[in-house]
Amino acid sequence: MQKKFNLRLPSFVYLILVNKMNKSFFVPSLCFLLLSAAANLWANWMFFNEKIYLAGSVSAALLGIIVFFIVSKISLVPKRRLPAFFLAIAIAAAEYILASRHFKVKEQLPQKGVRSGVLSVTEQRYNTAAVIETLAEDGSPMLIQAYAERALSLNAGDIITFSGSPFTNSLNPFTKQLLRRGINCSMGLNPGNCRIEYKARPGFREKIKQRAENIFKRSFSDDTSALINGLYFNDRRKISKLTLLEFKRAGVMHVLAASGLHVGIIAAVPLMLSALFLVSQTMGRSAAFIFVALYLFIAGAPVSLLRAALMFLFLIIQRAMFNEKNPFNILFWAGTVILIISPHELFSLGFQLSFGATAAILVFFKNINELFSFMPAFLRNSLALTASVNIVTIPIIALTLKEANYNCIIGNLAAIPLVTIFMGASVVAVFASILSEKLGMLLGWMTDKVYECLKLAISHISELPAHFSVPDEMSVPLLALSCVMALIALMPVKKHKRIQSALLCAVMLSGGALLYAKKSNIDHETIQLGEGCKIIRDMDSASIIGSIKGYEHSEKVIEILNRRMARNCSIYIVNPDYENILAFGRIVKQAYVNKCVINRDFYFTNYMRGFFALLEQENVEVTFLKM
């Protein structure tokens, strides 16, 4: 029995007065508000004492309260209230754990020459990231983030000794997330400072991934194989930087993140087979979850995929036990489980975007879709989905990455159908290649053609001038526009749907119009870094000229290039000494560079040999001039 929320009477008093379980179960609204706000204030004030986290957390808490009241209006059955309460407890507990962990950060360095264990390994584009458990100077256990050269070929389970010099993690945006995970130090490993005492065999996950990669290489072209690896296994190492840049500029980078679309395709295979062979629904769903769980394990369980897999699991359980489905309930349980497993995910951008976008779809999509009911179904659904997600994601990305991308409106219309067709065709081609190599190659060729169409569409969309850098003074207006969009989306849909939908579109696009007006001021700019380095930007081209001294200057250059996302980037190295080559090498690794002009008066040393190997790997055009 549904009962409307009583805002005039404190909910905890209502609970005392109403004792029957068939009545609506209320999470105490006043207590919920006070406890959430107090937990966010206290935890974030202590956690690195940063005002940006303080303000952001209070805003998130207030937004959570608003969403909670909305959900309360939508879903009032007793068991549907409980997940919201447990999610609030999980968030408060995660912040408490993170705040407490900050005070336990070890100031001391690890012991050298001690046998240490490799806990996990992640293959990256240029090296291998490994989490190592070792002993601190006082003999207590501690964790280190190591970046190992590929020559070491580390596996999870290896026992190593190292003699390098780790450094404690400073408080920059990247190392903060390491500290939240309890990792206090970082270091580089190479065959000279690391010795493997015991070599573990590659695990089941590594063997499956290697076998899948071999099938991809046999069935598809190199570019298609690289994109399939990125789509299914979250492995973007072999995708060209230009392709990644175009996906980002087109506003469809999210399709490369393993998430609900991937879970849907993986689960569809056993569900269709069970329907074909007249197997019971329970057996079909159980087989589907086994497939999804295996895929989650092989892909390394990124947070977006873990969220989708948990939601699928809770959907199966809910249908089996209650013969009903409630997406809010499922989302809250998934968030609670992830925060119990990994409290540090609360502050990760992936967690915030994944859960924020899903919650926005659940809250806003139905109303917005009804507003656009006069449009064709494929256009209406895509626009409603994009508008719903943008209400939450645009302010988050603007505040964290200082970017806003309105190409996604057109990008989602073209990319989502093509990516769905591409992924479906690749799955069929892979299974066919297991049965018949020739049939797999034929279907792989057809998948290659779909990829060419996808790449062509993404390339054209990425050229549209609707991707912007967000100046600091524009963050608040974008946040305000998102709030106005939310209010319009939550208004009851009346007779004047066209006017209401036009107003929603106008508010959504007005943010892009404001940023476009600002963009003319930064399309042509010259940025001076120190005394010897200059960055010259002209529309989609950028040139870095001179000498870069130190880590901070190189990081500043990388930030500017990644924020502006120039399609043509040239570096001019006047003085090719060790410090400059090290800095420019870091730029080539972390930003898109397609041309390098270097002073021909240099000595061919080991560091120059490594730099030229890097340029060759990234297909950077090299020119030698007298400077």
C-alpha cells in the first residue's frame, strides 16, 4: 500500500506512531539530512583539509537528499526504502574509512632488499602498473605502487626484491587516489633494480585474455582488433591516440568503458539460446549471470562494469524472489556493495559518472521521453537519454576536468547504434571463428567494414566545434543550467509538450552557446611557461617551442594540450639534453603529438635512443633542423 510522504511531521515521529509493517517504511528524513551533511562535512574537512572537497561533498549530500525525496515519491513500498538507507550508511562509512586512512599514511619509506609480493598487475600503454606489498622501516606492512618496464614481465603472485628508491606520494590529484587506497609510496622498477625471486604462472584471466586476443588478431584487422580489446576488456593500449582523441572530441568516450551495454550483449547470448531451446527462464538467467560474472572477472572489474553486473545480479534475484523489478532499489544495492568492497571509489570520477548517469536516467528519462513523444522513436529515445545524462555529467565533468562536450548530442545518435552493431557483429564473428576459421574471417571482414563506418562517423562528428574548455567562472553557470534542466524534466508533462521540450533543449544548448562565445578568446593564444618554453595555439593546432625544465612545467603543458585537444600538435626541441628529452617524452606519452622537430646537433645517447623508439611507436613524424 502506497502512502504519500508527510513533510509536515518528522518521519521518526511517524515511525513511532505507525507500527504496522504493511505501512510505508520511512527513512527518517530529518535525521538522514543531518547525518549525511555532518558526515560529509566532518570527513572531508579532515581529509586533506581541502575546501573543494568540503563544498563538493555538501553539494552532493544535498543533491542526494533531493533525489531521495524524489525516489520516495516514486517508490513507497517498505522494502524499496531500505536500500536508500543502507546506501547512505555506506557513503558515510566510506568517507570515515578514507578520513581515518589519511591519518595512517606512513611517513617512512619501505625497507630495501626485503622479499615483497606482487598483489595485482595492470598492463598500461608504456609500462606495467603493479601494487606491491612490502615492509616499512618499522616492520609493519605497507603498499607501493610500482611502474615496471615490460622487460620484467611481472605477474600477480610474483615474489620480488628491489633496491630502487621509492618516493612518498604527494598531494596531487592522481596520488590522492592512491593514498585513499592505502598506497603510500611509488617507484619505478627495471631489470637493474628489481630481481624476481619467484615467478608465478600467468593466471586463468591472463590466459583467457591472451587466447581472445589471438582470436581477434586472426579474425579482424589491427585497428578493429585494438578497438575490440578496448571495448570488451577495457584495454586501450593498442588503440591509436588519434582514434582516442576523436572519440573524446565526439563526446562518445563512454562507449569505450565496459558498462551496461557490454553486460546486455554478453547476457543476451545465453538468454537467446535458452529461449531457442525452450529452457526455463530461471536456467537461462542463471547461465546469463555466469557469463556476466566470467566476463567481469576477465575484464578486471572496472567500476562501471561492476555496477552493471551487480545491477543485473540484483535484477535476477529480485525477479526470482518478488517477481518484480525496481531499478532504484537495484542501483542503491549496487552502490552499497561497491563501497563496502572499495571505499575509495566514492571519490573516483568513474564511480561518480557511472552512478550519476544511471541515476539520472532512472529519474529523468521517462518524463523527457514523454516530452519528445511527437518525434520518431529512435530520435526521441536518443535525445531523452542524452538530455537525462547531461543533467548530471556536464557539471561533474566541468568541475573536475574543466571540459564540456555538446558533440555528444549528435555523437550518441550516430555512435550508439553503430557501436551496438559493431559489438554484436564482433561477438558473432568470434564464436564463428571457434567453429570455422574461414567463416570467422568472413564475418570478421564484415565487422571491419562496420568499424570503418563507425570511425568515419566519429571522425566527422569530432570536427564539430562543440567541445569546449570550461573557464573557472563558467562552472557555476553550467551547474545552474543543469539544475534548471532538472526542474523542467521533473515538471508534470502537460498538453504543451512542444513548448516544454523546446524550453528544455534551449536550456541545455545555452550552456554550449555561452562556452562558444568564450571560445573565441582562446582559439588563438600564446602561453609562456617560464623563460624558455612557449605554447602557440591556433584553432586545432598547437606548437610547443623551446626548453621544458622540470616536472611541473611538463605537467602544465600536458594539461593544456589535453584540455584543448588539438588535432595537430608539434614539438620543437631546441636543446635536446637529458632533462628536455625526459620532459618531452612525458608529453608524447600523455598527450597527442604527431610531429617532432629536433635540433640536429645532438649526441646519440641511450636516452635519445629511447626517445626515438617512443616517437616511432606513436607514429610521430620526425624532422631534423639546424636551430
